[in-house]
Amino acid sequence: MQHLNEQLLITYECVSAIGTSLQLKEMMEHFLKVFSRKTGALASIYWDYNQQSCAYKQLCFQGKKAYQELFITPHSLMKHEDISYDKTSGKSLLHVKVGENWIVFVFQSSQNELELIKAIIASFQSKLENAVYACKNHLELVEINQTLERRIEEEVRKNREKDQHILQQSRLAQMGEMISMIAHQWRQPLGSISAVAATIKLKTTLNRFDYSTPEGQEASKEFLSEAMSKIESYVQFLTHTIDDFRNFFKPNKQKESVTLSQLVNRTLEIIGKALEINGITIKVETQATYEIFTYANEVTQVILNILKNAEDVIKERETINANILITISKEDKWQTISIEDNAGGIPEHVLPHIFEPYFSTKSEKNGSGLGLYMSKTIIEEHCGGYIVASNTAQGAKFTIKLKEG
């Protein structure tokens, strides 16, 4: 009876030592320590099978290092729960298979005692195998999660790089359009400078001023002073235009406090002349004058892109009495810019796709399909707002919502 009680006590304490951790090495070290102390094992070792390398490696060892040389790496031909005797050391080795892994114990015990220990192990062997599988499954799950996190980080990085690349493509595409706008902006002042220069040359060549009299000299001075003032005014306009375009393309990533009216005016300074030359009337209705804190240059790019798209559609469809209405309004903590044209609207089958990358209704030569995609990215991801497109009775309407503060 006492012998049975001891066996039950050993079994209970060994079972309690199983599953104490989800870290396989930590759990097995604790189990081997408890089992060796309760059964009198001189040393023990746990061999873990690696499926990738198809080989065993020592995971943990318990006992005196002098006994370590008795342990031989397991192989596939070994029998389950095998007891062997080492003549040199006079010690017995008990091999126990746990799933695909092995535990080997060194004992100085009789055959009957070893058989009893085998029986004790057999009583909780399935629980030990389940605990080992649980540890391995936990490790596999941790590795999967880590791999998934790395893949997510990698995909996020790739998406950011892709957006940066698309943004750059969009900016380069707009640069070509900008050159056309600069040409429109410069045509009139350059023509005026040329006209003033021609007038100076003509009057000088024809000797229209009598320099021999004070009156003639004074008239000449007044004429030249007025002409030079005109030229200076035109040059200042050209310089101002260059500054507008340079500021637009400046990679300014700083937020600033600005009103939506200021952003609209900045945009019209760039594209206004081109719209005027194409016979497009711009009307701006301002119902909100509060400042917002946002990326001004990027919002200006979005407004410019929408206006340029409206201009292209109006020209393509040869819209009579073409006009664009820009409305600035306020709704709760949001401020809104709506840009509406009278060019007939967006086809219903096209409307759900206009914000997709590389989707364009323009010809391959004139449309990159990036402008509206980047507009959506800028407003929603960079500025924390919303942009939607819809049709009205007259044409297309783009609505941009930006939060105050």
C-alpha cells in the first residue's frame, strides 16, 4: 500500500509539472527537474526533432555534466520506452518517446524499479505529448504572427512607396499642363512689352521728338518714363507668375492656417488666365471665412486638378456659355469647397471608377489617370477630409470637405 501511495504521489507531482509554460524549453526543464528529483534519475536529456533539417537537437539537460557523454543522439530505429545498460558506467538508460521527440534518463536502479518508472511515465505520457504539441503550436502561431506583422509592414511600406511614386508621376504630368498655363499667363504681358518696345523704336526712328527744344526733351522724357513703367509692371507680373508656379511645386510638407478663399485665389492665379482665354467664366461664392489648419500646397494641387479637368471637358464638348461655380461653405466643424461645371456631367458607368489609379476617360496622350486618384489620397489620407464626385442637372460636381482646427 505504501509503495502504491508513493507511486501515486510521484505521478501527481510529475503531472503537475507538465504544462507549466508554453515555452517548450522552459516547460521541459521544469518537468525533468521534478521527475529526476522524485524518481532518483541521475541525469536526463530532451531531444527535439526538427522537421526542416530532419535531425534531433538537444533542447535541455538535467543532472551532472559527467553523465552527458552517455547520451547518444536518437535515431529512427530506436524502440519506444527502451531500457539499455551501459557496461562501462554501470548505469541504465531509459528512452521514452514523446511524439517525435525523445527523453532519455540515466538511473542507478534495478530492473524492477525501472519497470515501475516506465509504468509511471506511461500513465501521463499522453498528457506530456499534448503539452509538447501545445508548446510547438504556440511557437508556430507566434512565428506566423511575426511573419504576418513583417508582411504587413512590408506591404504598408510598398504602398507608401507606390503612393509617393504615383504622386511624383502626377506632379510631373501636371508640370506639362503648367507649362501651357504659363504660356497663357505670359502671352499678354510679353505681347504688351513687345508693343511698348516697338513704339519706342518707331518714335525714335521717326524722330518724333524735337530734342533741340525744352518741350521736346520733356515730352521725350515723359514718353520714355511711361513706357518703362509699363515694361516694369509687365516684368513684375511675369515674376509674380513664376513665383506662383514655383511655390506650387515646392515640396512644402508643413501645415499652415489658411482660409479656403485664399486657397481658391492661389489656384485661380495659376489657372485663371487659361480659363479666361478658353471663354470659361469663374464664379466664386464664399459663405465661410474661417481658417483651417492643413497642407495648403497639396489642397491647392487638388483644386487645380479639378479645375483643369473641368476645362478639358468643356473644351472637348465645346460647351456654350461655359462656366464653373466654386462655392465655399461651412457645415458643423467642416468646411466645404464645391466645384461645379456645366459641361454635361460624368457618365454614370464611369462615375464609380474616377478615383481609381490609372483610370482615365481622356486619350492616352492627354490623360495619366493619376490626378483624381492622388486628389483623393491627398484629401482623405494626408488632410483627413473627404472628396466625392456627383452629377447635377448641368454638369459634374466635386465636393471637398476639410475639418476646421
